[in-house]
Amino acid sequence: MPYKSRTISNALIILELLNKRKNLDNKDKHHYFNLKKGYQGEVLFDNLTEKLQCECLILNDLLLVVNNTTFQIDTLIIVAGKIYFFEVKNYEGDYYYEHDKLFKKPNLEVINPFHQLSRSESLLRQLLLSLGFKLQIDASVVFINPKFTLYQAPLDKPIIFPTQISQYMENLNAIPSKLTENHKKLAEQLLSLNNTDSPFKQIPPYDYDQLKKGITCAKCDSLSVSVMKKKCVCHECGYREPITSAVLRIVKEFKILFPNEKITTNTIHVWCQVVQRKGLFEKYWQLIFMLSEFINGLTTSKILNDFSPSSLDEGLFAGFTPVLRSHFFHENTFDSFIVTFGLSSLS
């Protein structure tokens, strides 16, 4: 179990949503695919580090600042007396190394990950010293993709190739390690210094009118989705999604794209381009808004002034309850909501 799990970046989430609803230009599309591929490679590496049985603390996806300089760490593993630091690359295809530069065949120069690693290692060392820790750092570049080949690979660079990863993990697992409170203190300090808002994110400008409207398919991202009874049905791949899940998903996506926009029934209705069963959708919105305002700390009297729980349809609420429990809200929060508004009989 990692001490800090990896989360998908806000930039990648937004680019993924934009890619469904507008035609990204070549530069933005390339950036989106690179972010997505990089994240997928990091997750593959996480699947391996999570299997480690040795006593260690794993911190994924750290964004740190030292001396006004920002640097990122893909994976950091703390063991007794040492820190392992990994730069994960999901490169695919044939590459070659020449004159301290990395090229993808035939002659496309790419960012040299060894320069990135050296810079981040130096900054991490400075940060550790400022926190009062003097630990050895073992930094490596991990090429995670099995379809990656590097010609003229330098022997003096800390490289872990796809064919070496399994053995490397076995060796790491065999290292005797006994963690102390100081190691946990270091992990906590690094977590407290972690930044969630990356200065490196590149999100193209967009507005409401530029984006295609409609319910997207949760499986293939198509906008060819219509509401049939209590299901959202995709006419491209045939995927059928319960309308309850679709409602929650679409509202959540809208809030990510337009965090400053007030969500209303009409706004989401237009956004979804639903031309039938508006009355049913309005009941879904009402329940969502009641829950959202409850979670955001609004007083019970204010919520009751805006909404009427007694108007909720018994069958609708009963069908919505398991979805809300499992996908959207902390169970204790949802239980508290039910008790506060006297909805126990409906759930």
C-alpha cells in the first residue's frame, strides 16, 4: 500500500474531457496523448512497486519546490538509510543515444530523461538537507514499455530497461530494512510540502459555446447517446449505463470544466441535450443539489428553503441510493444526510 497514491492530474482530466467535446489542434492533441501515455506508464510501475514486501514507504507523484525551483518525482521509495528515486518513461519504439542526447529513430530529438533525473536528484538532495535529513539517494530512469529499444545505450547512466525491471524489484525486495519514526517523519514532511497545482500544465483556452453538447458514452466517449427508460444507451458501441450513474458523471465533468459556473437544472439539461423525460431529470438534479449543498456546509434550513425532500419519488430515491454510496459520497456523509432530512424510510 503506497504512503501516497498516484492521482490523475487535473490537466489530463480536463484535456480528456475537452478531447471528447472539441477538436483539439495538433499541438494540444500531442500534449494530451503524451500526458496520457506517461500516466499509463507510471501506473504500470505502481503495480510493481505495490507488490514490494520489504519495509518501505512509497510516495508517488510528488511536486516539490526548493529555492523557488519546482521539480517532480514520479516515484520515491524510502528504506532504511536510503531513498530510491525513479523517473518513469513510457517511451515506445526505437531510440538511440548520441553525444549526450536522446533521439527517436530516424532523427527526432526528445527530452533527455537523464538530464531531468540529474536536476531532480540535486534538488531533492538540497530539500532533504534543509529538512535535516542526510540520506543516500539512488536515482534511476525506468523505461517501462516492453516495446522500447535503446541503441548505443550509455553504460554510465542509471538505466533500468524493461527486461531488467523484474530482477530489480526482486533485489529491492531483498534489501534488509527497518524503518523508524524518523523515516515516517520524513514522509510526512514531504507530503506536507507536496503541491497539487502544477505550474507545468498546458490547457488550451475553451468556453461553453465551443464544446459539443450531449451525454458522452462512459465506455467509448461517443456523443451518440440517448435516454431509453432508465438507461443511457450508446448507438456506437451499444453500452448501456444507468441514468443515475450518467447524471452523476455528467454533473461532475461539467463542474471540472466550468468550476465557477452555477449548476442549475436548465444548464445541465441543455448541456446533456436531453429532449425527453425532463421531469425525471429534474428529480435527479434536485437530489444531487441537496447532497452537494449539504456536503458544502450549507445549513439545513437553507437547503430546506431551496428544496423539498418530501417531493422526492420513493422509487427514484431507492434506486439512486446505492449509486451515491458507492461512487460519489463518503458513506458516513450520506448516512448523515439521510438522518438529517428524515429520508430513512426511502433508502
